[in-house]
Amino acid sequence: MSAFNLLHLVTKSQPVALRACGLPSGSCRDKKSCKVVFSQQDLKKRLTPLQYHVTQEKGTESAFDGEYTYHKAHGVYKCVVCGTPLFKSETKFDSSSGWPSFWDVIASDTITFTDDYSFGMHRVETSCTQCGAHLGHVFDDGPRPTGKRYCINSASLSFESADTTQPGEGNISSTSVQTDKTEL
């Protein structure tokens, strides 16, 4: 049986219930059970089209093109939608997958895991527990000590540098900008 026929067979035998916007019916945003809820109008204003597509429509950025794919600064990677701290730079590694990869999360309750059967395969989707933003997927082929590879879209992340003496380092997002703060 060809790969195409197998993919077609799996896709037809395991349908996924999708709403018009492309989100599974069990989505946090669908049930309004997220701890932080933003209007779609607000999100469209403050996110780039790519950030909106990835976080709200479960899109994926192109491999090797993301802002944080080769990023090596020390600090914390946060959810671009709500600012929840998700990953420390110390857990980032080069997986050669084309997306930023991490072997652990800051806290286990910051990420929600959902079975994803799109594209005729089973993966485990990761999303922000606070706001429901799609982040990427997690795989069991990462390094020790966890053996996990959190394969995350750069577009779903913002970065807060641990080195505050280098203001140009990392991404400045609406969740981390503090314009009324003065330096001494």
C-alpha cells in the first residue's frame, strides 16, 4: 500500500471534529475555560498575522525561519499572547528540526497537552494553559533527563532576556514592554 493510500485510509477512518476556524471542538477557547481570555479583535491588533495564525488558528511557521530557531541568549521564553513564562533558555537545544526545541518546561501546569490527529498521524499538541494559545507539539525523542522535545513555533513565543544590560537582545513584545519605567 502506498504512503498516500495509507494516509488517505487513516484520515478517513479517524475524522477530527473541527470548527470553522480550524480549532478542535474541545479547545480551551471554545469552552471559555481559559484563565485569561482575549477578544479576537484585541489579538488581531496586537499580534502579527503570523503570530495570530499560529496561536489562534493552530498554524505552523516555516521550518528554519523562526526568530528563535537559532537564538542563544539567556532568559525566559514566554507565551506571546498572555506572557506566561514557559521555557528557560537553559533547556533549549538544537534538535535540527527547524523549530526552537526545549527538553523541559518551567512548570508542568503551564502547558496543556491534547491529542492531535491532523495530517493522518498522531501527535501531542502543546498549548498555553493560561490562554489556550497553540504553541507546537511535544515528542518523545529529546535529550536526557526528560527525553522530551517540545517543538515550539517561534511565533508563539516572546523572550525576556536575563541580561538587562543588552536592551536589543531577544524579542520585544507587547507583553514585556514597559514604557513608563525609568533607569537609574
